[in-house]
Amino acid sequence: SAVISQKPSRDICQRGTSLTIQCQVDSQVTMMFWYRQQPGQSLTLIATANQGSEATYESGFVIDKFPISRPNLTFSTLTVSNMSPEDSSIYLCSVDGGGDVYEQYFGPGTRLTVT
Amino acid sequence: AQKITQTQPGMFVQEKEAVTLDCTYDTSDQSYGLFWYKQPSSGEMIFLIYQGSYDEQNATEGRYSLNFQKARKSANLVISASQLGDSAMYFCAMRPPRGNQAGTALIFGKGTTLSVSS
């Protein structure tokens, strides 16, 4: 299994500022995923982060707004840039167990409020 | 395109009763995985149960069972003997084939809020 930690667990930020969320996995993984969950909504995939290459963004999400770094096989960061109240969400990182492991592991999430 | 549909925005059940949460999916893939997650108000995603598309038996994990009807493309979650702590949001999700990738993201339904009363 994989244990994932995220920092910060929550934050309240002013509009126009940026926040960087960290995701640490206790084992090496090739792919890491970042999801956004707006209040009362489902999880939406923001991007897939593959170590050693640029992240792949889903429709509606752009690198300028959500830059992602993936410096090694156990760590990734997601930055929410130039924030507006619409960015208030829970942000979750996730990894796929891979191979014969079916489970998908999630971090505890970062609860962001933009005022 | 793959899609997960959960048609019940909210469900209400009494303690100790069983409840079924509906999930249908759409995919043209032959190989896929189906998941159920529980999300309490804390926001964490708690894995409940998994069903592979080639699994012939319905998955069970303690009080949770998955009623998998492949021809109907449904994967309903059954919670037996509901407890107050089961009150949460429940998400059905699907993972497409991993293919040559080392990992694949999940596609989620809109979720069902379950409320258990005493």
C-alpha cells in the first residue's frame, strides 16, 4: 500500500495570491494525479504528473493557473495561482497502486478557502 | 467516453437497515475497474470496495458488497446493517484500462449523500 501526506491540510488565502500544495508518497510511483473537488461536487481530475516530464492537463485546466512540479518519484506540488473565490475547493493528490495492485490511494486533501 | 452515473443525490436510512446506492457506468472497454469510496465531512477519501470487470463473483468487504451486473452496466453498493458512522458522501468511480501507462486516474460519479438516523 501507499501512504500519502499533503501539506497544508487547510488554508485561507486572499484573492490574487498563490498557494503551493505538497504531496508526499512513502513509495516510488510513476504517475501522480491531482483532483479538485468544489463544494458539494464530485472529484474532477486536474492533471497527471509523470516524473521527468511535463504534466498532462485535463480540459478546462491550464498550466499557468495550476503549475505542477514532479521533481522525483515520491513528491509533487500543485500551485493554485492568482486565486479567486471560485478556487475554493478540496485538492487531493492520488496514486495508482499499479501492476497487480488495484487500489487507488488518496492523500487526506487540502481544504482551500479563498476570500 | 467513459461515464459514471449516480442518480440518487441523497438517501436516508434507519440504523441497522440495509441500503443500496445505485451506480451505472458507460464504457466500451472490456477491461476496467469499479470502485466505491466514502467521503466523510473531513474530506478524506476512504476506499470501500473494488470490482474488476472480469471478476465473476461480486466483491464483498465486511458490511459492504457490490452488486455487479455487467450486462446492465451497473455496480450498486449495498451496505448492510447501517450505522450512524456510515453517514457520508459515497462516490462510485471507474478506472479505464491501464494500458501501457504506469497508472490511470479514476472517473467519478456525482456522489450520493447517505444519512443514517437512529
